[in-house]
Amino acid sequence: MKALKVFFITIMIGYIAWNVYQGYTGDKESEYNILVTECKMEKYPVDILGVIDRFNRLKLYMYSEESTISEIRELANWQKKMYHSELLEKNKNYNEIIKNIVKEKKNLIDKNIKLLKIEVVNGSLEYDPNNPNVGYIKVKEQTSKEFENIILYVMVKENDKWKIIGFKNERKIESGS
């Protein structure tokens, strides 16, 4: 009986230690699995903020050093579902898009730049006063090299879902300016 208690205590300590270790190492594989599971299980976001949040969480992982080409390919497929049909029509060559993402990521890694955070610029969500099915939102990408990139996303409702129809880099700003 005593040996059985020791055995179960050892198993429990090992299990707890493993979970603590996974938490401290920032297990990227589980981060990837969480993103994929959320995309599969959750319904399409109901508003612009939800679409942009999911889009940018996928982007943040795709540009991390840990992401693999197969992960980028799968996450880009999920991002693609957030594009308006007109944007998809303009960018038919999916393999070229994947190559560009991998090339951009490699360029950032070569320059020792990490994409740290992507967040919506406070107060930047606006709707077209003449068409409530068109919206604009700005996001800020923060990097490890002390500059931020501001991106404007143009959103349009298509089949009652908010979709990205276009985006442009508005400006790059040095930290502190």
C-alpha cells in the first residue's frame, strides 16, 4: 500500500513538473494548436474587432521564429477565410503568398527583428458615413528593433460577415517619436 502511494505521488509530481516546464518554456507547439483549434471550433467573428484580432493572432505566430512552413501554410489558409472575394480574386496564387510570408519572415530573422505585438490603435475603428457595411481600422505592429508599423485595414461586409478587402502600411514610426 505504501509503495502504491509513493508511485502515485511520483506520477503526480512528474505531471505537475512537466506542466510547469511547458508553461515556462512558452510551448509554441501548443500555441499553434490553440490557434488551429480556435479556428476550427469557434464561429466566424461577428464584428470587425473580432476578425482583426483573429487575423493578427495568426499573423503573430506565423512570423515567429518557431513557426514552420507547414504551420504557416495552414494558418494562412485560416487567414484567407477572412479575405473578401475581391481580394482573393486579385491574389489567386496562394503558393506565391506563402513564399512571400516565408521570405518576409526570413528577412526579419536575418535582421534580428521580432514581431512582438500587434494591437488595434485605440479609437481607430470607423465606419463609412455613407455605407455602414464599410469599416476602417488601424493596427500597430511593435517589433524588437524599436519601431512600429501602422497598418490600415479596409473591411467590407460580404454575406453578412466582415471581410478584409484591402490594407496598406500607413507609416513606420520610431519608438519615442
